[in-house]
Amino acid sequence: MQQMVQLADSFASILPLMTDQLDSRLDEEEYTLAELGQSLGEVGEALPAYAQATSRLVETGRLLAWLVAGIVGLHGCYLMLSVRMGRRYSV
């Protein structure tokens, strides 16, 4: 019985220390989560600008691809015409 009383007393003396440690740990976690939320908000604000830049880059790439395709097509037409017209018109 006396051991149980001693155990209860030691538990009662340790309990406030444990709750203080848990409270401080929870405060740290809450602060970290608040910072994470702020960082996610900043990322969310920056994403539309990156999406717009990426869209412009894709459009520019598509335009360049069509331009190269047109140049290759014109060159192919020139080669076919030069073969068809014979040697007198080729350079």
C-alpha cells in the first residue's frame, strides 16, 4: 500500500512537468503548421504567374515548330521542282 502511495506521489510530481513539456511541444507544432500554411499560401499566389509563363512558352514552341515545318516544306517543294525542271534551272 505504501508503495502505491509513493508511486502516486511521484506520478503527481511528474505530471505537471510532462504537461508543460507537451504544451510547449504543441505550441511548437502549431507554430510550424502556421508557417507551413503561410508558405503554401505564398506558393498558391506564385503558381498563376508560373502557369502563365509556361503557357506562353508552350505557345512560342508551337509557333516555332510550325515555322520550321513551313521552312522544311518550302525546301522540299524547291527540291522537287528543281528535279522536275531539270538541270538548266538548278543552281
